[in-house]
Amino acid sequence: MSSRFTRRRFLKALGAGATCLLLANTVGCELLGRSSKLRSLHVPELGPLRATKVWPLPSVSPEPPKGIWAFHSRPDLAPAAIELAEQAYGTGPGYVFLALKEGAGEHGPMILDDRGQLVWFTKHTRARDFKVQNYRGSPVLTWWEGSIVAGHGKGEYVVFDDSYSEIARVRAGNGYQGDLHEFLITPQHTALLTAYTPARADLSAVGGSEGGAVWGGVAREVDIETGEVLFEWHSLEHVGVEESYVHPPEDPALRYDYFHINSIDVYDDDHLLVSARNTWTVYKIERKTGEVVWRLGGKKSDFEMGQGTRSAFQHDARSHKDSTISVFDNGAYPQVHEQSRGIVLGLEEEKMGATLLREYASPQKRLATSQGNVQLLSNGNAFVGWGSAPFVSEFSREGELIFDASFPPDCESYRAFRFPWSAHPTGTPAVALERLSDERVKLYASWNGATEVEGWEVLAGPSPGQLESLGSVPRNGFETAMLAQSSHSYFSVRAKERSGRVLGSSAPLKL
């Protein structure tokens, strides 16, 4: 460096308040401050020693107006945005997975980071239970899609790989429509799923008619590849209507949803765990015979329920290796408990006793009248989706709230999760251009679903086949805004990973 290039000239070239490591055409340029000059689209005067001709600009607001995202490079995407009430710290690994429905913005499966920034979104108004699962040794995305009738679903289940390409579509089989409440892939490459079946039953024990119309809950296991039905269990053959806490509808034309199956899990090699919202009970079921081994909670509990262990209208009962069960206790439909909560119960099957080990509740005493889940993470934290309440939260093992986010009013996600995820989309990055002057161009770059992008390189030239690099800036959220100095007509962007390797390039775009 020339002795004439003084520290004062160096700071002037960078612009007051912004410091950058000058590694020409690399991703390793770290912006430590955001100057007011950058915010007003000021371009620093370039000395002969500065190679880069592109600078980062403030991206879209972290809380967009009206709670809906709007992107220059992807105007076709307009999902609802989340607002962080509690900044994330000490959270589990990975991203947040949701499938919003109702309320503001477009609806569908979406992946978010801990800053509330969008990672991936696809418009699908009838998607539910969006999550990461493992299928044949690889992580996959799964969700249910279909129509909603009488509080349950009629549809099928979708499996996407890490390029966001569909690799399987699963149906319930034997004439049944797949229900939205559960789709769980087992290590044996089968799927556990729920269904509802119309039937007639004697409802006189609950104040109904002797031949009343009723919905029966069905648990099924299906081979994903062949569609063969391997197991089928019907609630009406094992659980009487008198176990229900809800009354038959006054209109006899409406079916009585006495059971309302809403989750299935593998308890062990020989048993399944089934949750029924309207009986307030979790059932251990023998896979070979379908017999109920025991009931946890409800009117006929086989366990001595310790203080704080009883749930009401619960969802998402999960079995864990340490003889514990996690449950999302809604506590309302109508209200029974003061607030909804995630709970972890310790079970002693020899003594048939249940103990409350941990409880995860919001300081705001949130009440979810439907839906919801609690996910125990690998680091000991608990991630809670509040169902009908537009919130997601993460708690430390000790119950401390360490992440809390909300959606626009009336938005809901049936469940919410946190999972590690790495993906490379089959498409190419998107770019939008705006000419500010003869020498200044504003660019917006994004790549929906790409998780490994650390920076963006800008190329410009007089024709699509004559593009040269202007420099690189770090990625900043779903869409990165940049300012480039160039009078050329054609521009392109390259997505780069941390090492500088190019992951993908946009098509050249003429301004």
C-alpha cells in the first residue's frame, strides 16, 4: 500500500460508519456498521486502489408494513411475516417450520430463521403439518394437503427432497381420505396416518339417539412405496362414546365427533400411541391386535394421575426413550385450564403412576382452543406451536422463554417445528434491477430455499456473453439489496457459499 494512502483517505473511501475487509471479489467482506450515507444510497468516491464496485444496502424492513413480505426479486411471493417478541438466544439447531393458514398474506409451507427472515416459501393454501422427516436415510419435507370437512381433512401427503422436488405422494388407501392430523414416517419406510370414517352408533349414553350419526377415528399404517395398508385401527371398536367430554350436536343431521383422533406415534416395536382430543385421553395400542393396553388421562385413566398431569382437549402426544411422554395440553374447547401448555410426563407402567416432570407455558398465559404441538429438541429445549393462537415459542429445558414470535392476527399454523435443514433448489437465483443514474444500479438478489448462500457476486457487461465481476457483498436475509457502479446494460448475480464456491447464477438481465 502506498504511503500516500493515509488512514484518513482509507476511512473516507469506505464511508463514515462502515468498515469492510477489502478482499476483492470475495464473499468475506464484513460490514460492521450501517452508515447514514449508505442508507441514502451514497456511493463513496473510489480511489485507484479500490477494486470492488458493489456495496451492500439496507434490505427490507425486518417488520414489513401490514405484516406481509414484499420482494423485488420475487414479486410472486407475499407470505405473512413474523414479529419477534423475544430475540433468539440459546435455541436449538436449525430453522423454524410452519404452514400458515387463515389471516393476512399468502398461505403455505414456510421456513424461517431466528431473525424472522424467510428462507423458503411455497404458496399452498391447504397445507398442514409441515415438517422435516427422514425417509430412506435422507431428510425430506412433508405436509398434508386437501380439503377440510367437519374439522378433519380429506386429502393426501406430499414428500419433497432437499431440492424441493416431489419424490412421493401418499394416500390413505382402501377408499379412505387422508386426514390432516398426522403423517409420521417410520424407520421401516411406512407412514402412520389418521382418517375419519362415518358410522352409526348408540348415543343414548351421552344424550343422543340409539342410531346416531358419528365420526369414528382411524389409525392406519401404509407402505409409502407400494401403498399397501399394513395396519388399521378403529376407535369405535375399542373406545365407547361415553368416554367423550363433548356432547352430540343438537342437529341430528350433524355427525358426532366423539373421539377426534389427532396424533399417532410409535411407542415401541409392538405398540402405538394415539391421542384423542375429545376423550382427553392418550391410548397405548397393541399393533397386532389393536387392543388398548392402557389409557392415560380421561374418564377411564389406568394411571394414577399426579398433580398437574391431566390434560384437556390435548394434541400431539409423543413417546420418548426415557419413559416420558410429551403432550400439548390445550386446556380449552371450551376453557378448562387457565392456559395452554406443553407438558412432559414421567410414566411408571409397573406402578401405573404419572408425574409432571416439566411444563412449558407462556408468560402471557396464551390459550389455544385448537391445534398446537410441543417438540422436544436435541439440546433439551422445547419448541411450542400454539395452534389457533398466532405464536411460536422456544423454551429452555428449565422452562425459560428464549424465543417468541407472533404472526398477524387470525393467522394459524396447525403445528410448528424446529429442524436442521440444508437444501439446494433446482431453480436459479432471482434478481431485480433499478437504474438510479448512468453509473448507479440498485440490485435485489434472492434464491428461494437455498440455505448455503453466504454472499452475492454482481456481474455486469455490454452483452450476456461479456459479463465481468464488480465485487461481492454478504447475504442479508431472504432478499439482499446492493448498489453497483456500472454503466453497462446487462447484469447477473452469483450465489456463493462461505468458501467462495459458486452455488448458482441468475440469467443475465437487461436493464
